[in-house]
Amino acid sequence: MGKKYWRRNLIYPYLFILPFIVFFMVFDIWPIFHSLSISFLDMIGLGKANFIGLGNYSRLFSDANFYQSLRNTVHYVIGTTLLQIPAALLLALVVNSMVLKLRSFFRTSAFLPVITSAPAVSIIFTTILDYRYGLFNMLLEKAGLSPVNWLQDMNLVMWSIILVGVWRFAGYNMIYFLAGLQGIPPELYEAAAIDGAKKWQLFRYITFPCLRPVLAFVFITHMIGALQVFEIPYLLTQGGPAGASTTINLYLYQNAFSFFRFGYGCSIAYLLFLIIFIISLGQMKFFGLFRREVA
Amino acid sequence: MKKWSIILALTAILVLSGVLIAGAKEKITLNFIDWSYTREQWIRPVISKFEKAYPDIKINFKRLAFAACHDGLQTAFMAGKGIPEVVTQEISWFGRFFKGEERPFVDLTDLLAPYRPKLVEARLGPYTFFGRVWAIPNDVHPAALIYRRDFFSEAGLPSEPAEVEKLLANWEDFLEVGKKLTRPDRHAIFIPGADFGYLMMMVLQQGSWAFNEKGEVTLDNDINIRTLQFYVDMLNKYKIAAPSPAGAAFYSAIDEGKVAAAMGPDWHLGYIKKYTPKSAGKWGAIPLPVWPGYNVRTATWGGSAFAITKACKYPEAAWEFMKFAFLEKENGVIRWLAAYQLPPLKEIIESPGLRVPDPYFTNQTFGELMAKLALEVPVYYMSIYWPEAATYWAEAVGHAVAMKKTPEEALKEAAEKVRKIMK
């Protein structure tokens, strides 16, 4: 084989992907392993850090504030999963409907919250959810109900964060469902319609099963994102009141940056990684992604 | 011949340029970061004056977002690169840099020594670690109580500051007067439902805080517990106070007369003045009510300071700038007028420039009141564990106000969490 063959088939392809490999190694792979090593150190403030083995991890298991952040995160995950995914599917079904006029407008509108900056979203929702002047309480009072302290009531604040999360990201998952819906062969619906299938039966026996791979992807990616929620509680409530909306990622940030305890912060990051890894594996098994397809 | 003349002339020019460039003095550039828009308004003219007086020094001032100024500096210290020479840091965020073995700032104790008699000594406490001073404070931030004169008159109470000061001599008096001012659509005052800022001012008046001068945790001492109980009672038992709304809603509510009074340091009252134009001309201002057994009429909350980083290659030049900008009398009155922030220089505080009628406060000389109170601000000592204490203190207030825990339970839990971290 000549030099031309080597260059074309073995060298040039790697040269083209080399910039990505370098960036990936420097900004992704190296920090992942470096932060793992930091999690075994007593890195507090500036200066020398001592090796303490699993000291940070054992402290984590007796940290009441960590458990509170874990409970808040689980609350957020369950709340958004139950609300956001059905909402995204419903939106996709609506904007995919041939009956709907101005479909492009509605598709864009549903996706707009995704691309709106987080600080802008938090300013708007701080006003909408305000106890005295907020739109929500104004509507409640018009309906003859008492106003609700959406952001300052410890029992309600996580629901407010969930509400903002659902509003913000339903459009994102809608796109995946929409792509899935458009990939379903229309002949299936025609054949079922000829057999007399009703709308609900069409959804139950054609749409839903055909969307299974998309559903698996949406569930898994949603879970990974929800477990790492940070910007909404950080901007809207700063984790308050009294830690009632502090999530794991926010607690990690607090320890690493506000308290300048990088070793402990890294241990929280790795524990979160482990939780996400185990849950994702479980989800993949549940959706049968490890099953071998038989021809 | 002509060709050789041109070559000789060009060579002479090149040699001369080289000599001039080599002989020219290198200009010192100092990068200075800050986050405050109001501070930028008075600091830029001061920088221009300094650069004229010191033509070899250039100050490269950059206003960054708050997080970039604080977290960004932290990252720069850890990376050892991109560290600015002069920095402004908020009071709560300064101490964390002293948690490790390294001291990333220049020790200013000896440099500040000749100026200490001119400074409000109490303000050096928050920037003193391990017995050394590491920053020049930007401010004093004395706290006062402001009240709606019209609401007091409506309730049949005196409304002139001298009389109201006697009426609200102590916090028990405030409670009783608050009951007369409170009605279904109005409270006496807003106080945070899950933050410690106002509570901090109340305990500082009694010589208490989160830490004592030895650095021991005092969050759960008797004064703090008793004061938190009073705070919770104002909200829940006597209902003369309402939880502060957040953000813009706080100012809207004040402007619409939802409360008869407000309290806070100069910067906080300055924001209230700025964002409540409808109620301008209806306010009066008095010192804070005192606590039984303590005759302290003011407190403080918040602040910022200027420091030189160890990465600075020209600390002498940086110190010349710091002296010029922050320790000179002529810049002090500008700082008050621009930002409602009294610098910690006694000669500014005693300056007649502050004694001007303020239309917002019905032509009361508000600056004069704040200047008097600035000299009475109680001292307190910052700890490197303040970020943790602040977080758990806020949680304790939230739990006590929501009545999920008693003040004693909440503060003891908070104190134990901080002590555990300190071990």
C-alpha cells in the first residue's frame, strides 16, 4: 500500500478529529479524574491539601444538610417526571395534529422557554410568584381563594421550582416526541382506522409502542438533567427558605465555592454521579435497551 | 552618494529609536476589579486624578458581575493565573480566602498603622484575621430606622424625629407603637422571614454576634436566643411585622405604604430611597431603638473592602493608589453623595458636606444622623467560618419563623453544625 493510502485512510481522519480529542481530553476527561482525586483530599482554602482517603465521603453520610438536599432533589425529580413528560408528549401530539392551524408558531412558542436565559426566567417568575403582587395570587384572589406564599413557604417552595422546571423544559422534550411521532408510518394509522380503531386505541396500540425508544431516551435524559438541577433554585430562591429548595448540585456549589471546601464538594459530585449512573442503568434495563434484537 | 546618505539617515533614526525605547520607563499597569455600579461612578474620576498625579501607573478598572468578582477571583487564586492586583471583595466573602495555609492578600497592618487614628476602628474588625489587617474597608454602614411621618400622624402619634426618637427609645416601645400602627392593610415593619440581616443588627446592638473575639461560635448564646424569640413574636404573636417580599416587590410594597417603618444600614436605606419615589418627602429618620441594658443606637450590616493581592508585582504602586483613592478626605464626600456609603474616615464623617437637607426625609439632615451613628457602630469580628455560620443562621431564622423549631432549638442546631465544621 502506498503512502497515499496511509495518508488518506489512516492519518488524515485522525488529524481531522484531533482538535476534538485534545479539547475533550483537556476540558472533560482530565477534570473528571482530577476532581476524583480532589475528593480524597482535605482541600480547604488555599494551600497544601492532605490525603484523607474516604474521609469526605464518610462525613457526607452523616451530613443532615446533604440528606435534605437529596430529599429536595428527589422531590424535584418525581414532580417534574410526573408533570413534564406527559406535558411534553401532549404538546407534541397537539403540535403534530393536522387540525391545528399555525403549527410552526405553536411549535416555536413551546420551545421558547428552553432558549430563554435562566436569569430572565427567574426574574419573571419571582414576580409571577410574588405573594403580594404576583399574577398567580392575583388570579387566586379573583377566584375567591387565599393567596399562597409560593417562594417563602417551606412546604411549597419545591413545587414552585418544579412548576418553573416543567414550564422551562417541556418544550425541549416535546421536540424529541415530535420527531418520534413523525417517524411513525402513517400506513399503520390508516390500517387501524379501516379496522375501526378509535382515537384512544390508535394512541394505545400504535403511537405509544412506536414511541417507546423515544420515551426511553426522554426518561433517561430527563432524569439525568433533573438530578443535576441547579440554576432554577440558585436564581429563584438561593436554596431557601431555610434550605427547603437546596438541591444536591446547589449544595455542592455551596460547599465548593461559598465554603471553599473543594474536597468535600468533589465528594458530593462523585456521589451524585454514582446515583445518576445507577438510576440510568436501571432505566436502560427497564426499557430493554440491553436486550439483544432477534432478526 | 545620495543612496549612502539615505542609508546613513535611516540607520541613525533606527539607532535613536532603539535608545529612546530602551531608555523609556516601563508603565506599571494594575488591574482593579469591582462589581458595584454605584462605586464605579465615583471611582473612575478618582482613577483619572490618580493617573494624572502618577503618570507611570495605569489603573485598569473592570466592573464584573458579582459572581465573577468573587468566584472568579477564587478560581484565579487556585489556578495561580489571571489574578488582578487590586480587588474589591464583599465582607461575607473575604474570610474564606484565609481558610488554607496561604494568605493571598498583602498584609496591610503596618501600612495602615499611621492612618488608624483617622479610621473608624470598628470597621477594621471584619477584615482582621490572625491579628493582622488585610484590607481597607470601603464603608461603615451605620443602621437607622426610617418611618412614615404621615402614618404616625394618622395614628395620633408624634411625627417629628426628636419626638419619635423618644417614643421609640427601645424595642419594647417599638412593639407597643407597632400595635397602634398595624392595621389589616399595613404593618409596622417588614423583616426577613428566612434571613439573618435584620436579626444580626439587633444582636450587634447587644454586643453579640455569630462569633466572639476569640473566634468561638456564639450563635446559641442567651442574647441571640432571646432576640430571635422577640423577632419571631413580632411576626407571629403580635403580627406587627410581615415577612419582607423579595426583589422589586419589597420596594413596591414600601412605596405603596404597606409598612410604616423600615430599618437598615445606609446602603439599604439608599436603595429604599431610590426605588420608592412615590413616598418621597414623607419619611423621617431616627437611630435604632435600643435594648434594655444596652445603650447602642445603631448597628451595621454588609460592607466591602479593598485589598492588594500577593500576585501584585508592584505592591508599593498599588498601595499608593489605595491611599489616594480610599484614604484621602477629598474623595469621601463624593462617595456618600454617589452611593449613600459613608467611608470609614472620621474626617469625612465630621464633614459639613454631609449636613445637607434631604428632601426624601422631609429635609431632615439624614447625612448628619448617619454620620453621628457611624462613630457609634459596634465592633464585631469576622471568622473564616462565616459563610457556614451565615447559611445555618439563615436556616435557623427560617425554622423559627415557620415555627418548625423553637428559637433555642434552631440556634443550638445551627451552632452545633458550625462547631462540627470547625473541628
